[in-house]
Amino acid sequence: SIGIDISTIDAVCGSGGLLRPIEGGTYQVNEQMVTDLNDSINGTHVSNLGALLAFDIANEWNVNAYIVDPVVVDEMLDIAKKTGIPSIERKSIFHALNQKSVGRSLASQLHATYEDLCLVIAHMGGGITVGVHQYGQVIDVNNGFDGDGPFSFERAGSIPNKDLIQLSFDSGMSKEALQHQLINKSGIKAYLDIDRSADLKILWRSQPEKVKEVFDILAYQVAKEIGKMSTVVSGNVNAIALTGDLAGYDYLNQKIIEQVSWIADTYVFPGENVMLALARGTLRVLQGIEKVKQYN
């Protein structure tokens, strides 16, 4: 026990999982959400447990359970979803919780409100997602969960179609094994032959030149994605933000900033402050600053 009086708790909040696509905000966990998560309606992921655990705890304590900005937040423009194959559309699956939290922190730093700004935010971690936030809505973003866009710590990123088709036929791998390779065993891990983010820290200290070669490629790809997203709002970008665990490497940040400084000023928010973002989202509802949303 950590000495918290349960009678003083007003709400419980958990991470949102792979639900049906919804707009951003704070949602009350309801029976429909619990059913969809139990049925893995949009896939299986550890984040699916967040709302389920929060719901159980909240019921026991007789308070409400919430989730904030889950990974399935979908505010994308219809045109942004289109591809060259009419039957295939891009999906909005990204680091919505951290991106929107950083958006609010950045707006506060600029003495403005999140809903009044146009921002490009790059979350750089196990996956990399770069979103363009226009007046409080993420109107375009790459699906870093499935590996679209720049490569990341463990994802391959976008691969030339012909080579990817060739690999899928020539590798002898099953569909599941190939997906695992592209989503969990590529990117920085493959370049540097490492497994954990702790290994990257060790290598950065012992062989910085080796790591710099990979960071140069990564910075190039992230900067290009930031440039691409800036065109969505015709270059009218108030500020750029770099966040996620990889934003803890100043060398990588500076390389990106060199390439995008002509677009807007860049601000760095290292790490992924998930617990704080969940707490703030819940407090906005409890304090009446924001209306709670219902999932259906």
C-alpha cells in the first residue's frame, strides 16, 4: 500500500487500446468499449488492457473509469486516407496521447491554445509517427503502428513496393514471421544489431560514430516526413515538436532541426509522459474544462 485513502479518489484512468476509430478526447469506459476490447475488434495489443483494468478498479471503488486519446484517434481528412488502390485506405493509428499532450504543452509555451494553432509533431520511439495538428485535430498522420513512414527503433518504415513483394516471396517466411520482422526486428535494431533501447544508450557511449551513421539516415527520413506533413497546411505551421524516447538524443534532434528550421521553430519534448497525459486528460473532464465523450 502507498497510503492513498480510496474514498478520496474521484476517477480511474487507463490507456486506450485498439478500439474502433474515434475522435480525440477523454472517454468514459462503458460496456460497449469493454466488449470491443475483449473481442479485439481492431487487433490485439497490450494497450487493450488499460481500459479493462481501469473499469474493474473503478467499479470496485464506485467511481468512473476513463481513457484519453487512444492510438485509434481518427481525425484524418478523407483525402489523406486515399491510396493508388481504391480498395485500400490509410488508417489513423498513431501516438495520439503523447502527440496531443505535447501539442497542449507547446501551445502553453507559445501563450496560445492548442485549438488555435497548426503544429507538426514527430513522436520518435519504437514506432515513429508524424502528425499535422490543425486547430486541435490531427488531419493527417503516418500509421507508424503498421510501419508506414520513416523507419524507427524497431520498424522498417515504408519500403519500395517491388522490393517488399520480392522479399515476401523470396524470404520463405510465413505472413506472421514477415510482419514480425518488419514491425519488431527492423530499423535501428537491424542496422546496429541490438535488441533494447538500453543497448542503444550503451552503444551511443561506446561507439558514437557507428550510431551517428544510422541517426543521419533516420533524421533525413523524419525531416522529410515533417516537410511532407507541412504541405498539408500549405506551410502555415506555427511550430514543430520532437518527442518520444529518441528525442532524448540531442544529435538526432539537431540533425532534424537543421533540415526543417526553414518551416518553423522546433521544440523538443523528450520521452513519452503517458501517466501525466492520462491524468491531465481526466482532470480536464473532472474540472469541467472539457466535455466527457461516450464511445459507441
